Amino acid sequence: MSPASSRHSPARLDRILTPVHRWIWRDPDRRVQKLLRFSETETDGGRDLLRAAELTSDPLLRRLYLVHATDEQRHGMLFRRRAAAMLSARPPRETVPLAELPPPSGHGLDDLEVDQETDSTMLAFLHVAEKSAASRFTVYRDVLRSDPATQGVFDDILRDEMFHMNYTLTQLVRVSPERHRRRLWKARLTRLWKTYLRLASALAGAIGAVLLTIYYFVVLPPFAWLAKRASTREDGGWTPVSPDRNNSLRRQY
Amino acid sequence: MKILGISAHYHDAAAAMVVDGVPVCAVQEERLSRRKNDAAFPMAAIEWCLDHAGIEPDALDAVVFYERPMLKFERILTCALRAFPRSWRMFPKAMKNTLGEKVWVRGIISSHLGVPGRKVLFTEHHQSHAAAAFLTAPTRNAAILTTDGVGEWATLSVGHGQRRADGTSITLLREIRFPHSLGMLYSTFTAYLGFKVNEDEYKVMGLAGYGQPSMIDKVRKVIRRRPDGSFALDLDYFDFHTTAARSYSQRFIDLFGLPRSPYDPIDLTTTEGQRFADIAASVQRVLEDTLVEIARNLQRETGLPDLCVGGGVALNGVANARILAESGFERLFVPPAPGDAGCALGAALYADRIHFGNEDREVPDHPFWGPSVSGTELARVAAEDGQLVDELDEQTLIERTADDLMTGRIVGWMEGALEFGPRALGHRSILAAPHDAAMRDRINREIKYREKFRPFAPVVPIEAADRYFEMPSGGARLARFMSGVFPVRPEWREKLAAITHVDGTARVQALDRDMTPRLYSLLEEYGRRSGIPVLLNTSLNLAGEPIVNRTVEGYSTFLRCGIDVLVGDRTRVHKRGSLLTKRKEEVA
């Protein structure tokens, strides 16, 4: 496939947000974090596609999903390798604290309940997701002119994204010739709704964390003092198990 | 009596069904959801168990959860209070995490299954481990040792069990409590060495083979022996009890040096790589010494010849082999699922035998409790993709597969019901000739995509095990479920290079014909051709994925890696060019 085929016009919103993306990608630590998160997302996406391949009864879709899954897993690896290269290029003390990084492959947000989807809804979701990713990755590639190695990773991935966008649309039209447009609109609205749910959930989580932190500092100190005092009396080592401790299986404590 | 056992919420969620005192099925949630180490409430596993057993939820006599959630919550809250104010970041996360779902287990089970709350029972975490180890073992009277990261409070328990005509008993005598934990010690080193906690501990064991235990003194600073034969962690070296973000403290780093980045490969030819291997060897040795000492004291105290070991630490085959060799116990029983997944079965059996006081029943001595594969389905999907498909009779299948293995082909092998537990014990395996180190490297490179330092396991007929491996008395039993690591006899190491670890050992599976007759026949047939009835046996999955369950999962694994031949029941598929090497447009 020629490099020209990796060209894709970003969506208007992504174009407007280009200065923000430029600012985000300028910082090497943030760049590493972003690459690792992309790695996680792509790996998880690969897992979902693999599941879709194993569930579909359509042989052609099974083959395409498997190819797509392998691409996603390769993308995850490309992102991770690039992040690892950036991490190892700096002195150890200056690396991003390891605990703050996501694990090498992981369990990100699962937007998709693959088991619940039909072939047509799956294809519509994939097409919309791939198109959105291609738009965003195009912007990232463009703002990374100062980092050709990372830019190269996006360039490589964008070639696959074009294939993914094309085959998902072609197959959607094949499996759902009458209703493919409706499926695409439904997929867009579903993505929007899930984005809202994620934001709402994150906001609720943040409010909960603030309230619990206030509670922690206001209410807990006397109990903490008691707990610490009790712990000094604990000897450690063997603790006998009382024979009647487990008399009842009805208790939760 | 119909009892459903459930484990969930931390790692390895699972469900198991016991009917009239005998297990009828058990499966880990990850095998159905395809998310490795899936900890979610195991709804798919429960549904499959109910369906497989043909039982409606309202016909269940009890649903048993494998631990006491409120007691666990007490431990989490107490630890947060003791670490005040350092625990301020951890506290909101822990509370949201626990109060969000994990303490409401009775309500969750009731609402999901529609069973009344009075039918929902709770065992203690280490009781479940003890029951899973003792009640599934072919022994009537045994000492019990359970050890893992942490349950509610206990991290290690010792006791004994007895199965008599008039009733069964499991008595836990004493325990070591959180935060003093051998599992947490090992997991802390797992994190320090750049591996995933609760998942990659076996990599530390593999890496240990490449190192020298030259840092035992340092490890002994972080875990100290106590006069009563127990141990205590020096908590200044750890952070796991105060934060979820990191297991070890700055003082730990000052003692052992900088941790390994999970994103850097381990290069054992460098000083740094060797340092990591030495650290792994040191913590492994200290773990073994500690367990041997505890087991030896337990043997002296109980005077019993048999020991049942449960809990995640029981997956450490090197430590198990040393316990067998040095503790004074004659036989060691480790169940095929000693970790939390096995607790689902343990909890159900505990409720049946001890809570309800039902008569003791022999539990079938095998790990195959999961869903089955279908050769017909494999033939259909492979034919749709234009692969070469043969449906063969039993003898021809065995002979053709032995021929495949002789010619250096790698075989994906699926038969019957899925294994319960983390090991592939012959029903979902990748098999290969064990003679050449190049085969090990090929499987690592083309199939498992994993670190070079990790060894592969052999499978051998139980009668021939002692010829190739130095099996101590009781070793064959420990090797039944691949739970022990034993030396390969020096004269065979060269001819078994693909399964001989760098330290001359192997995690042997000694196969009993009654347990897996078809694989046993294959070993015999392969032995007739090669002169050595030993095969390399590794789990049928790719890196980061659970072991395959259904036929189609085996088939997709076959397509995505360098496996040459896939066998499912009596169907044999020979790969005709990889789908993944075709140009994408050709596929479309």
C-alpha cells in the first residue's frame, strides 16, 4: 500500500483542537503516557475483535476480524515499543514513575459488549470508531513533526486504519444493504452516549473521591489513633484459630 | 443436594457445582469472557454450570461464596486507619471499590440468581483453600497448609483434615495475618522485577533458575524468622499495606537497587539482567526455606504422612518439590486449581461435607470440569477457510499426530472437557517434540511470543517418569497436576533440551492413563517412534490470553500463530498457509 493511502482529512473538531494536541504532545512524559494508553486501548480492541471473530457465523467476517485483531495487537506493540524506547532513552531517575503507568497490556474501558452485538451493529461500531481514530491519529501525526520516530508509528498505523475503515463499510453494506445508514447513525449516537456516560461517571467518581477524602481527614483521625494503638499490642507471628470461629456459614463477617 | 460455589472480585473468578457431594462441573470466568484473570462476578460461569448440570437456580440448596466480604472490608478499613495519614490517596479508592459492589455479595447473588438470601452462605477464604486441597485429594487424614497473598485477614494457615464414615472435619489450628504474607512478599518482588502482580509470579520462578541466591541476606532483612517458626515482614520495606500504587518502599529500592522497567527486556548477558535474576533466585530460596520450615514443624506436630497444600503460593512447583523432599511428609497433594478459582469448588465442598454434614464421597481425581470441544465444529470452520481437514478414527489420529510430532510439527491439541485451573494438563495443550532447544525457541518466537528465559514443561507417562526425571518418593503424585519441579536426569538433558530449564530441572506432568487416555496413547505412540515417550506440553493460548475453551477459540489461536496442526476431538486440521500472511485485500 502506498504512503499516500495513509492520508486522511481530520474531522473539524480535531482540526480546531490541533493547538491543544500540539501542547499535549510537546511534553515527553505526557507523550509516553499517551502512547502507553494507546497501547492498552489497541490491545483491548484487538481482544474484542478476536472475540467477534470467534462469535460470528460469517466466514468472511471471521477472516477479516482476525486480520483486524492482529493489526490492533500489532499497533499496541508498536505504541508500547515506542514508549519503551523513549523511557529507556532517559536516565533511570528521570523516568516516569512506574506505578503511574498502565501495565504493559491491560484492561481499558470496554465500550463494546461484543457478545451482545450482531454483525451489522458490530461493523457499524467499528467503522465509526476507526474513522474517529483515523481523524485523531492524523492530527497527532501532524503535530509530531519534531519527533519523527513517533510520527512514523502513527503513519504506519494510519495505513491500517484506512483498510479498517474501508472494509467495515463495505461489509456493512453487504450484510445490511437496506439499513446500513441507520446502523451508522445509531453507532454514532451510541458512541456519543457512552462518552457522556464516561464523563458523568468520571465526574461522579471525582466528587465521591473529594467527599471521601474530606471524610478521611475530618472523621477518621480518632479511629485511626485507636487503630494504631491497637496495632502496637499485636504481637504478629502465629495467631490461634478459635474452634468456634467458623461455626456458621451464614455470617459475612 | 445441589450446591453452587462462587469465587469472585479479586482475581480468578469461577463457579463450581457440587451435586450429591460430587463435583459435576467448574469453570473460570476468564475462559468464557476471554479476559485473562477476569475477576468480575462470574455470571457466565454460573450460567454455564447451571446449564451443564441441568439445574434451575431455585432448585439450588445453597450458593456458597468463597470468603466473608465484611471481614475483608474490616481488614481494608483497618489497614487504611493504621496507615493514616499516608493512606489518604488509597482510602477513597478502596472505599469506592469495596462499597461499590464487593461487600454486597449476598444481595448480588440473590438478585442475579433469584435465590433467597438465606440460601447464600459464606466460608472463610482459607477454609475454602483448605477444602479445595483436602476434600479433592485421595487421602483420608492429612495435614493442611494454605498460603497466598491474603484472604480476609489470614495469609497462611495450618491445620488438619479428617474424612471418616461419621463425618468430615477440617480444623485450622493457627494462622499468620496480614500484612505478614509470603504471597505479598513474592508479589512485591514480582512488581519490583517489572512483572504483573497476581499474574506473572511464575516468571520470577523461571527467572530464578538463571540466578544465584546471592542476596539472601538482603531478602532476610525484609522477611524475618520468628522464634515460633513463623515469619514477619519488615513493613518499612513495603508499601502494599498503605497504597495500591506501589508494593515496595523507597527503602526497598535503597536495599536492592533500581527496579526493572516493565517495558525493558531482561538481558541476562548484562550485569543488570543478572542482578534481577539473582534477586529472583534469592527471594525464591527464602520462600522455599520458609515453607519447608513451616511444613516440617507441621509434620512433627501432626505426625501425619500426607500434606494438602492450597492457595496461590502452591503454584510454586520448586517450593512444592522441596517441601516434599525436606519436610518429612511422604505425599504432597496440590489440587489442579490451588488459587482463588479453586476456592469456588472448595467452598461448595466445605458446605456439603461440613455445614450440611453430608456423607463423605470420593471426588474424581482429575481437573477436567469445564466445557467440551466439538470436532464437528472444528471441521466446519476450518473447511470454510479452505484448510486441510481430516476426520479420523482414534488409532489413525494418534498415529498421524505422532508422525506430525516426529517431523517437527507443532500440534494444538484439544479434547474433551476444559481443565479447571491454570495448567494445561492435556485437554487444551500445545504439543511438540522435546528434544531440541531450537523447538523451545521456535515456540517462544512464533507461538507464545514470550521471554526466552521461561521454560516449557514435559508430559510423560507416569510409569516412565522416573527414567527421565529424578522423582523422589511421592513425586509422581505431585507431578500429576504439574505441581512439582524435578531435576531432569543428567544423561537425558541433551535429548530433552526443549524442556530442560537452565538449572537442569523441569515442571513435569506425570500422566496417568486413566486420567487422559488419548494423550497417554499419543505418548506411547511417540515413544515407539522416537524412543522417548516425552512431549513438550504448554497451554493452548497466546500471550495475554486465557487458555482456549471452545473449538473456535482454538481454531483462531491456530490461525494466528505458528501451530502447524490442530486436533479437536477426532478432527485434524493441517494449516494451508496462514491467513495472516495473505495480503489484506485478498482476504477482503
